[in-house]
Amino acid sequence: MEDYERYQDVLGQLIFLKTYTHIVLAFPSQHDVSQTTIVQELERAARLLTATFPWLSGHVVREGSSPGVTGLTKIVPYLPGERESIVTVKDCTSLLPSLDEILAAGGPMAMLDGALLSSRKGLPESYDETVEPAPVLAAQVSFVKGGMLLGFAGQHNIMDMNGMAQAIRLFAKALRGEPFTEAEIEQGNRDKRDVIRLLGPEEQKEDLSSFHVPQKPQAPEGQAPPDLRWVYFHFSGTSLAKLKALVTKVTETDASMKDLWVSTDDVLSAFISQHILSSRIHRLGKPPNATATICRAINCRRFLETSLPREYMGHMVYCISTPVPLDSPAATSDLGALARSLRTALQTLRPAAIQSFATGLHESPDKGALSYGATLDFSKYDLMLSSWSGLELFQTDFGKVLGGRPVLAKRQRFAPMESLMYFMPRTDAGDVDVAACLRVEDIDSLKEDAEFMQYADYVG
């Protein structure tokens, strides 16, 4: 039997990751290809994928739990005949708009219902594996008028979005009939237990106080929950280029940093954050010495002592936080200053920070005692961003039966989680859609913000 113990890593033990990471891809109908042929081809590719990477066909359990001890997340195989394929099929022709209608509307959240397009939950919701086994990877093909939506769900303790994107690219390779490379097979099946070197007792560790989960105060009785919505904003490649050009201008506050290179993601993160902060300052006021914290989820593969290649499919997310005083120009007006602060926080990240967190998590019997953004207040000024813009899914060929490249790649609508934002995969034209979960008041404020809407289009 396959040794699944080797796929148990450290960062994936976080309790809040007991959920799924999701993305759905759209493909128009091919006039000479039947739905039966599509399903057969998807199942063939899935068999090849799971035969080469057997752990992708397993399911996730948590073993060794007891009072005060959360146990460890592990992959175990399904019983023979219990699960024939990672692929499931759903007829959504009467449940969802046509693909043409979805595309014409820009792929809004209202047309991408996660309850229809996936059988698994997404952040912030968890699941009960005693009701139904939790697969490592699930793919659902949902047929709509004029095409299909191919959704992927990866169990988040086991893989991050970069890891699942690699699994998707391998799936596409199988659809194209191309063999997997030695590097893809080696990294995809490598032992995950030692990819991060844990620190010994004598080694200096960084402060983890910002990761310790505090006791939640009880919500006041009778207080209505905020009206939260998931919406999409579209940023064209042209708009993003204009925003990035603004950052090259030297301002009084960041003249000493004018030569620091920033990425388009840095600029987009800064731009969105500033305009949301403007809305919240208008709504909540600006207390003396108040600070907003921008928390960015990053792919830490390249920040380890021994970096990991893109082919590694495990969970390798770390979060870095950038404090921004609300009375500083960076909070609401100086785009370059905030973009460079975000870049500096990324450039100054050292392996010891990731190792310290991994060591603390490994040593804690309670894997829920630590979490990213644990001390932040997302109902006030703090924000969390995660970028999938570099996944290259729009540039991936899924073979002749599916018609080549996808025409849409987005996260479906799941339960709300205030202040969480995802940057969707970048198109060939450089366009990026941003999924944002915000209060209706903040959404309305952004839609009425002339400067924001000069660069963004509201999709919904």
C-alpha cells in the first residue's frame, strides 16, 4: 500500500485550513464533441493523474485528537471501490445561466454559486468528515447551456492554491496526452515531512505573538450581523499599467525608496487597500494613533532555506503583515509609499520567520492555537489579500476535447469572510479580477468612488 505518511507536512496542520480552496474554469461547447466524450476524457485524464500521484486520490482525516490535543491531519486511501474517480458530473442547464450570459456579465459572483458548482465548502466554513470523507482533490464538471464549468476543490490542509494549480496543469497535460516530466513526478510525490527545517532548542526563534489566537469576546446580544457580500471588480491590463506608472513618480514621503521595484500585485494591493480604508475611515472615523494592518498570503516556496520549485504541490502559504498608520499618506493617498511598503515587507522576509512559525505549530498540541491574522480585526481597518494572478491558468491548454484554453477562471461564491480578497489568474491581456468580501456600505462606497472606478469596473 502507498505510504501516505510521507505527505504529512507542517504548515498544513493549521486547524482553520480544514476546508477547501476552489477555482472554476469555463469552456465553450465544441460542436463536434458530446458531453459523454467530455466526461470520458476527463475521467481518463483523472485516472492518469491519480495513478502517477496516488495521494491525490486519497481522503483527509485527523488522527490522535484528545482533550487539548487536536491531532494531526493525514491522507488515507479510500477503500477499494469506494470512490471510482475524482471527477463528478452535474447538469446545471436549468440551474445556472448560459455560458454566454455568464461571460457577457463578466462572471459575477451571483452566477457562480459555489453550492451548485462544488460539493465542498470553502473558507471560512469547515466540514464534518464523519458525515462524508474529505477528498484531497475533487473535480466537478457542470454542464450549462453553451458550455461547461470545470471546478476544482483542493483540501486546504493538504494543498494551497499554487499546489492545486500545479495539479490542474498536470490534469491539463494528461488531457493533451503529454507525459509528465521527471521533475513533476519527483516534486509531486516528494516527502513533505522535511521540506521546512524546524528550529532546534538552541536556535533563535522569531516572536509568534501575532499568530496566537486570542479568546473571542462574545458578540453583544441582539446585534445584527453585518451585511456582507462577495463581489468582483475587474481591472484591465491597461488600467493596471497606468496604476503601476503612477508609482514611479517620486513623492515627498517615499523619495528615498524611489528606486525600489514593485510588482503589479503590490500596486493593486495598495490601490484596493487605500480605497477600502478611505471608505472605512469615513464610516468608522479615525481614532488617534490607529493603524490598519494589510495581511498578504504569500507563496513561501522561494523563501525557504532550500527553495521549492513550482512543481511542489503541498501547502506552502505564509502571511506577512504590513502596519499602516491611518494618519499617514500611505493609508489613503500615497500609492507609491504603500506599494513600496508592501514590497519591502516581502523582500525582508527571511527563512527564520517561516521556520519559527512552523516550529511553533509543530510543537503545539493544539493546532488551532496559531493562525494567520490571529490578532487582526477585519471588521475594522485590517485587510487580508491573496493573489492567484500568476497561476497561468488562462495560458494552459486543456486539450482538443475541451477546446484548448479556458475563457474564465474564478473562485466561486461561498460563505462570506469580511475583508478577504483574492486576485484571480491574469489573462493574456493582463486583466485581473479581484474577488472581495465586504460590507454593502463599503461596496457602495467603492462604486461611488470616482478615482477607484477610473481604474476598476464593477462586476458584482
